[in-house]
Amino acid sequence: MNPDGLQPQVAQPSWDRRVNSSKAADRFLDRDADLMLQVREGNQACFTLLLERHRNAVIHFLDRMVLNQAVAEELAQEVFLRVYRFRLNYQPTAKFTTWLFRIATHLGLNWIRDARHEKVQERLDQEIDGTTRQVRDRNRTIEQELVYRAKLREVRQAIETLPSKQRAAVVMHKYEELGYVEIANVLMCSESAVKSLLFRAYETLRMRLAHMA
Amino acid sequence: MLSRRDILALAAVGVAVSIPAPLWAQRRGGTARTPPHASRSDTDERTPIEEFETMSPEAQQKALNRLSPAQREKLQERLKRFNSLPPQQQQALKTLYNRLHQLPPERQDAVRKAIRKLSEQPAERQQAMRQELRDMTALTPTERHAHLASRDFRARFNKKEQDILRDMSPLLPDR
Amino acid sequence: MGWSPGTCSLEDGVAEELIVGYAARSLDPEAELGFERHLKSCSRCQRLAAQQGAVWSALDAWRPPAVSPDFDRTLALRIAASRRISSRIYAFAKWIWRPALPVAAISAVLAGFFLLKDQHTARQVLETQPSAQIEQQVEHALDDMDILKQIGLDVSAQRSDSARKI
């Protein structure tokens, strides 16, 4: 053990409390699988409930992945369409959200791969200044709003420089607050691979964004 | 090679099996939650549970019949469990529910997330955090805001716990 | 700018995990305290932790825009359309294994009916979208009650006494 009381890495439990989940959380999460099983049995209302619970999270996740709001909603539609189409084959072998985010990540990564030819800067400028529903916060002055938008542009550019899998890992870790194991389940890789993705991504982001402190 | 009769027969079969398709549309496809009322108060506004309970038996049955038998049974069981809670507890939950639904949808989601995170903490930390919430009910919103930024608060709770308590503070009553 | 071994008492990967966890506020209390003790004596981790904190705050500022109000309705229409297509494909697959039906006259009438039904389906889908049915609202409400029970119910009422000096 080192002087600070921190255990060496070998055979240590994770310090990250996202690893742990209580029975109450599990009960809540099981409800999604329960609902999906009812969708499998033909209950449309349960599909609507699942949509209600997860629509925003999926859209926001995809928005941060593809950096284009219209595309994010289009892809999110596809996510839920696939959930509906595959309902008859649904088996609760993993958490419902793992399955959902796996579909979303797959679609997001494919879109990023296919859209690489587009001009990055042009799209980002359109996104921030024109075509999105990024409504001006009325509590901000004009100057504050300009500063905010400049900051937002920098953050989005920094995210866009990340390789797509690193981007997916960061978005899941930061915004969906998933733990390493959950992210590994979504990306279908090992926990150590996820840590490698994340730490490389954060290293890049520190280089680009640390001056914003 | 298909004959004309075969093609017309194909069209007939296609039409015949398209008739069940609207069944999906006929079943309810309600989507968004009912938006919170603009001026919902903590205790006055009726929750959907109360709305349901005050419907006529026929209307209740009509609503329940839109569910599958398994779903219907589950809902009735959950309602029975809720209604068997002591009246004071039901009222307290109703108050919290109305406060939650006064918030914008994004804030509501943040509060729900924070409560889930609270239940994931070790038991003794949950106890400390619940006590903190109880103690904060005695503060005005301004005092609460100051308290959440105070050194004493930050010394007693780690950053994660601070975030949870901050996110849950909109549920506290306005003094 | 990244972490490198040899300048810090923590092992490979451990420091990075702690730095990220510390900024994410996801470390358990003991690890957080231990890391804060470490930061007092390690300038490199101190610098990286500060940078990671800046990154975290910057990422916090990125709020997604509002979801389109017609998202659910559009999805409902797409699902209805996909159900019609798959029903027809299924029926056709069944049909090719059966003898052709002698219904030439009926098919003309039904073809017209089909066109009208299609429009009716889309209208029905839209008409059922506007608000959630009461049974769904009740389920949502019960879900919220289950969540709210976890708080501890005595925060619902105002306290006239101050049990502890805050």
C-alpha cells in the first residue's frame, strides 16, 4: 500500500461507485426488461412507456455522438424502430438500457464513419449558429450568450476530434454516467479496453479544454 | 409467370391482410406525459392516481381493458399496495409528486436520477443525507442555496453526495 | 501532458483512474480522501486533476437542445408503416404456397377499400397520439411514487423546529 492509503491496483475492487447498484436501483432497472417482455407479448402501451422513459436519453446521447440534432433524432427513431421490430426476439439476458445503448452506439458509429467526408467546420458552424434548437437562454446577456456559444463550439470541436469509439465511451461515461463495466457491455469489449479508450480520450480533452478552467 | 387472375388474387390477399394493420392504431398509442399544470400546488392538484380513483367504475374498467390481462392485474396490484399505505404517507407522497411535476421535465429527470443515486449509497451515508434533507426543510430557499455552498456542508459530504443533495433540493418545501 | 510513471508514487493506470473518478465525483469516500491526501504531495497529479476538473466543467456546459415535439408521432407513423409492410410480406409468402383464389371481382372492390384504409390508419395513429391515456398516466405516477418513497417522507412537510443547527 502506498503512503496515501491507496491500495495497489492488483486484485482491488473498483473505487468507482458506479460499479455498485442497490436492490432498489435494480428493481427499477428490471422494470424496463419487464416492460419489454410485455411488448413482446403484444402490449403496445408498454412500448410507449419505454419510449417515454428513454427517448430523451437516447436522443441526447446520439446528439453528442453525431453533433447534429436532426440526424440524432433520425437515428433515435431508427433505434426505437429496431427495438419494436426485434421485440419478438427480445430476451432479457442483459439490462434493457445496455441493449438500447448498444443499438444507439452502433447506429451512431456507423453514421460517423459514413459521414466523414462532410466538412467538419461547416457542419459545426451550422449546428451552433443556425439550424439547431439551441435557444438563447434569456437569463444571459448577449455578451454572455456569445461567450457561451464560443465555449460550446470549442467543446464540440474537441469531442469531434476524438475517434468514434473514444467519443462513444466519453459520452456514455460523462453524460449517461455509466460505469466501466456497463460501457464495456455496450461496446462489447473488455473493461480494460474501455478504460484505455476513456483515459486516452480524456488526455486529448485535457489538452484541448483545460485552458477553459 | 403470373396470370391476370393470379395478380388480382394477390391484390385481394394483400388488401385482406392489411385490414388488421390499423389495429395498432386503434390501440392507444399515447405518448407524452401529460404536461404539468402551470400552477400545480403541492397539495391541491390531483395526481393521475386520484383522477383514476374518482372515475366511474365503468370508465375505470374501460381504461383497464385497454391493458393486457397481465398488465391489468399488475396495475391493480400496485394501486392496491399504494392505497393500503397510511393516509399520511399517501399525502406526503402526493405532495412530493406534485412538487416534482412542477419542475421542467429535464429537472424532473435530474431529481429522479439523484434519488436513484441516493439509494445506491451505503446505508449510513443514505441516513446522513436523508437527515440533511430533513434539516434543510427548515431553511428558506436562499438559506438553502447558501448552505449548499457552505464549507460545513462540503466537509460533511463528498462531491457526489453534494451533487445528489443539490439535485434533490427542489423537492423541499418553500418556506 | 499525460500521466507518466516514475514521477508519481501511484502505479500505472491507477492515477489516471483516480483523476478521472475524482473529477467525475464517482470515487467512494475512502478513495476520495486518499487521493486528496496524495494530491497534497504530488504536483503532477494536482495539475492533471485540475485539468480534468476543467474538462468536466466544460463538458457540463454542453446542454442538448429540446427534443422535437412531433418525435413520438413520427415514430408511430413509421412503426405503423413497417407493420403494414411486414404483414403484406408475410401474407404473400403464405399465399404463394396456396392455390390462387378465384376472387377477381372482389379484389377490385377491396383494392379501393385498401386505399381508403391506408389514409384512415395514418389519421387514427395521429388521433391517438396527443395525450397519454389515463392508465399510462397512472403507471407513470406509480413509478414516481416508488421513486419518491426512497427519499424518506418527512421531507414533504415543513419543519417548524430546527433539529440541528445548520
